[in-house]
Amino acid sequence: MSTEDQADNDQDLLRRMASKDAQALELFYDRYYRVAFALVIRIVRVRQEAEDVLAEVFWQVWRQSGRYTPSRGKPLSWLLTIARTRAIDSLRASNRRPQADSNEMDAPSRVPQEDPSAQASTRIAISRCLELLSREQRVPLEMAYFEGMSHSEIAGALNQPLGTMKDRIRTAMTTLRKCLKPREASA
Amino acid sequence: MKHHESSNELQEKAMLYAIGALPEEERRDYARHLEEDGCAVCISENLEFQNAAQSLAMGLPSNTPSGAVKERLMAQVRAEAGTNVFRVAPPSRNFWYWAEKLVLAAAVVLLAITATINSGLRRDVGTLTSRLVELEDRVRRDGVTLATLTSPEVRVVNLAGQGVTPQARARIFWNETDRVWLLYVTGLPPVPQDRDYQLWFVPQRGNPQSARVFNTNADGSAMLEIPVPAGATDFMAAAVTTEPAGGLPQPSGAFVLLGAD
């Protein structure tokens, strides 16, 4: 199934959820719980809390499925936005700043383990795009996305001028955008 | 307001929004713009950068939660559906049948409510703990500042506005024991993104040494704690210049603040 077909199919599941079809939620959960959990646990770091957050994320998807519109992105993007927001809220509530271990910060993002719910080729392609980023570009990106820090907080934490920090984020995002575009176009 | 064409500024905003790096107030405004204004240009920019940001999550190693998560979720969904069923089902069963179902549904709903309240209380405790740690940290920092300001070993250097910023004022409290400068600035308007202010330590002999690159707040103020540069013993003066963003090894711009010991 192409990513577009998958997105249509996901939108259909969301429509069914809005009509209170619990089986649609079950299918949506089975399809995406691994990627959502990987994101949540990367942010909150504690398994028990990550599982609580994951349940809250899919409960929110169930309750708000009627409000989803394609202008919010593909259903998977919408799900990951909810997962990231919930996880960062949980992290702030527990007053923990994620201590990314140095190995993880230094090494390019690893190729994911086998995951039956996602197309392996897509995820390998994404990992290759992430490997195009230098450490200087990747670190501020990860501080924003995984730690919920604003550009000025990142500039302060890394002791860099705001303009420099914005430049690095811009270069990294543009690199990812260009690298991912051919894959989307061919999907 | 709808935009008619993309620009660097709009792209930057979409990019920072997608990655979650916009400050809270700007994030809310931009989200409202996307939701309510129906601006096709910004929606399109946002979707493209959203895909790029999403790749950070998609590139993570897969991770599997306990099966209990799904069970709990589906039980919650069934409990919600169960209450609806009871409202609409025809009364064709006997009293004990419905009584049993009602008690079961009530128990499930009660469990769900208890879990929600418990989760809310845990979150409140977390928020209060976070606030307490923040206040403790502020008290500690204020203690350090007070100790510096009242130390008999502190030297005070006043800096006066120069050139285009005659109204600017700054004061350096130099704690020679702890080798720390506390710099307070007022009346110095913030510089644009491509510029920075740079504080210089001017020794008796040799070239000025860079002490810190900074910018001021919207009200023209700044408060900085700066380690005294290594070898800074024969201090003659301190100065602030405007420089390209990130600063330079030696001053090139006009003085905006200048003062001697």
C-alpha cells in the first residue's frame, strides 16, 4: 500500500472512530502503537509513564477523531503531534529534563528494528536522510522536538547566538525536507 | 489574515512550528492562524515541514509497550459505549438482567473515573514539585547575587552610554574572590537578529578580550553572570560594542557602553 493509500485508509478509520466504531480504534492502535510508543518513551524515558501517556494519546485520538481534518496533516502526523505534546506535558509535570545519553546524541539515528506495522524501506530511507545531518544541526533539532525547548532556550543552553541556532535548524529542516520529498512524490 | 505567497519569514515560522521550537505565545497564534484563517500558503508550508519533523520520530528504534495498555484503552472505550447502550436499548429483559448490567457498567465507569482522578492528582503533584524546584533554584541564585553585591571584596564599574545610545547605563559588580562579573544593563535597545552586543574586558596592555556576546530584553535591560576572562588581572576598562551575530575576536563596531574602574 502506498503512503497515500495508507493515509486514505487511516482517514477512513478516523471517520469510523468518530462514529464510535471501537474496531477502527483497535486497527489504528495496532498499526501505529509502536512508532507512537517509540516517540513517547524517547521523551519521557520511564516505561511506566510512557505506557500511561500512550493510553492517553489513543484515548484522545478516539475522543477527538471527529475534529480531525486533512489540513492537520496525515493521520499519522496528527497522531505523532498528539503523542509528542502529551509526552512533553508529562515530562514537564514530572520535572525531568531528558538526559540524552552521549552515544545517542553522537551517533546518527539508528536504523529501526524490524517493525511489522511500517514499511521497512520507508523507515530505512528516513534514517538515511537523518544521517545527512551534522551533529551541530541534529542536536538543536532534537532538543526542540524531543525536549520541547524553544529556539531561544536552545540558544541559551548551547551558549550560541539565536541567529546561529535558527540557521542550524533551518539548514537541518531544509535538508530533511529535500531528502524526503522524492520519496513522497514517488509514493 | 491569509497570505498570498510564501516568504522566508513564513517558511521559518512553519519550520519552527513543525519542530516545536516556537515560544508558547507564538505557537498558539500560529496554530490559531492555521485552524481559523484557512491560509493555504501556511497550511502547505506547515505540512511539508511537518513531514520533515515527523521523520525524527519515524527514525527512532521501534519499541513495544505492554499488552495491558491496549486492554486498558479498549476497556475504557467499552465502558463509554456501555453507558450509551443502556440509554438506547429497549426494555425487553427482566429486572435482574438489567440490574446486573447496570452494576457492571457502573463499576467500570467508577474505575475509569478513579483512574482519571488519580492521573490528575499525580499530574498536580508533578506540577507543584516542578514549581518548588524552580523556586528553590531562584532562591539559590538570588542568594549568590546578594552575596556578590554585599561582599566587601566587590569592585563596581559603571558604564555610560556612548554615541547613539547616550541613555544606556550598565554596572559591573566584580567579585574578585569568585572571579565573577554581574552585569546589569538598562536603556539599551535590543539589536536585530543579525547583530549582537559584545562585552569587552580592556586590559592595561594588549588587546581587548571578549567576555560575552549577548542581547538585551525588549525593555532594554539585561542581567548576566559572567566568569572573569582568564588572565584578566590588570583591568583598565570595560566596553560594549555592536558586532555581527556571534561576535568577533576583536571589536569592530561602535561603542555603546564604556566605563573604567
